[in-house]
Amino acid sequence: MSKRKQKKTGFVAAKSLFANYQLQDKGGYITREFQDYGYRLAVELNDLKHKSLYIKMAKETQRWLLEDALSFVKDARARSKAKLFMWKVKQLKKTAQQQKSVKPTTKSKKSKTAANA
């Protein structure tokens, strides 16, 4: 009979499962969702130098604005995707502000009669 190594079957300790994997630790901590989104924006735009700016934008700017600007930049062939992204965010904020400031001037008849009663 030939001598072969027999595989152990059964349960294995959980910490031994991950012993073969090495994670790259860059020294930073991401604990919130907006930090992760800002970091992914920086990677997508190839602008890791300014990742803190994108993290701040992810925290303070409405998400739909950032996603619309990112989809615009993905389709474009620009030398600097980061500059194009910032321009598009500025443009989207401006149009959103203009739409917010425009209010309808006509009132319905119900509101006039309720005010007089």
C-alpha cells in the first residue's frame, strides 16, 4: 500500500480559515458609509491625492448629485476626470437651486375660500 496523506475532515478553527489571506493595511480607517463612498469616488476619478475632499463631499452633498456627475464623467473622454466631475457637480447644484427658487404663483380656489372663512 502506498502512503498518502489523509485529509482531516471535520471542523476547523475559524481563525485558521483566514490565516492564508493577507490584507493590505494602508493605515487609514473607514468607519462610515460616506467615507467609503468618498474613497471610491477618488479611486474612480483617479485622484487619490484629494480623497479627503471627496469624503467631505460625500458627507455634505446630496448623493444624487454626486452619482449624476460621476455617470457623466464615466461616459466622457476627458484628460482630467476630477476637474470635469467638480464642474458637473457645480452645474447640477446651480440648476437644483434655480428649480428650488421657482415657485408656482397661482393658488387654488379652495385655499382662497378657506382663508376667507
